[in-house]
Amino acid sequence: MNVSRAELLISCAKPDQFPDTGLPEIAFLGRSNVGKSSLLNALAHRKALARTSSTPGKTRLIHFFEVTRGKRDVVLVDLPGYGFAKVPERERRSWQKLVEAYLGNRPPLKAAVLLQDVRRDFSEDETLLLEWLAERGVASLVAFTKCDKLKPMRRKQRIQVLKQQVPRPPGGFVTTSADKKIGIDDLWRAVYVMITPPRDTAEEPTG
Ligand code: GTP
Ligand code: MG
């Protein structure tokens, strides 16, 4: 499906800068260098909307992108990654505060995509994040990233192993490669399911 529009709305260093668009937001979370900005670009069908880098710690602000795909308008939110030891402690704390401010109190946040490199095992960080999102009623899914780095057999094995390591998130698991554009439409579909409110069945006839 065509992405007719993809633009950076704002890059925020403080919560009072978060935009007020009235649109549903989908946040991209995960370890530094896992491929958040790259996957966001792949979803938006743009090469360099979000800045990517082989040096971990590229994303330091919260970037809000408005994306129109088909008839739907959403905001994709690129968050700084966690778990990168080389960033000075003070700076790390300030990102963490910013990310927590966003995740902790953000009514437009309808879904979170937690990214996990298919070659690595889940750590406690991911487990805790998934629990934390569930407690706050934010729907989540896990996207395995960089699947192009493994041959198909090995990839399949890794995915089986990874699926045993965390409870199944509400939005399920999607296998992706931003480089080879694998799983991009599947990810959009899974995101739409998460952000579509359940149909009110109260009016439906019974029996
Ligand atoms: P931070 O902003 O530091 O948190 O990183 P990030 O999670 O946004 O990662 P980013 O998208 O910048 O990608 C990190 C590195 O991984 C870059 O060198 C990307 O080119 C590479 N990368 C991202 N996605 C893929 C993928 O699907 N396949 C391969 N082979 N490399 C990828
Ligand atoms: Mg990034």
C-alpha cells in the first residue's frame, strides 16, 4: 500500500514539546542499534526519514513522524535506545527520564513495537518493558529485526527459541528486515490490529 506522506513533525528533548495531533501514536522501543530508526524508515517507505547509524546511540531525542498510508494517518515515534554502556551516565539518565515521561503518560500512545535482534537472546530489559506496557494497558508486539543476517533455516530456529523466552505479546511476533524489506506489510497489519478499538458488541443481536 502506498505511503503518500511521511514527515518529521518534531524532535523533542522535553515532554512539554510533545505534539498534539489527535492521531494514534505507535512507539518503537528497543536496545540501542537494534534497528528502530531503520524499521521506521522501511515502514514509511523512505530512505532517511529517521536518522540511522552503525554507531549505537544515534537517536537521542524523541522524534515524531506523521505517516499517511492508504487512508490512514498515524504518528510513528522513534525513541532513543537503551542499554548502550558507552554513553555517559548523565546523558543516559536524561534520555531515560525522557522516554519514561513519554511512555508513562501519553494518552495518544496506542501501541508499542518492541524490537529484538533475531541473533540475540531477550534480556531482562525486554521482559520488564513488555510487563510494564501490559500493566499500563499499552498494546505491544515484538518485531524481530535484521533477519537478513541469518540463513532461512537458522532464522527459523532462532525465532522458535526466542518465542519461548517471553510471554506472547498481545500483538504477537513479526519477523522483519529493514534492509531487505521483509515483513514490512505484516508489521503494518499487526499495528493496525493493535490500534483499532475493539468493536462495541453491546448492540449486536444475541442468539
Ligand atoms: P539507536 O538510535 O542508537 O537506538 O539505534 P536504532 O535502534 O535506531 O538502530 P538503527 O536503525 O540506527 O540501525 C543500527 C544499525 O543496524 C545500522 O548500521 C543499520 O544499517 C543496521 N540495520 C538496521 N536494520 C537492519 C536490517 O534489517 N538488516 C541489516 N543487515 N542491518 C540493519
Ligand atoms: Mg535510532
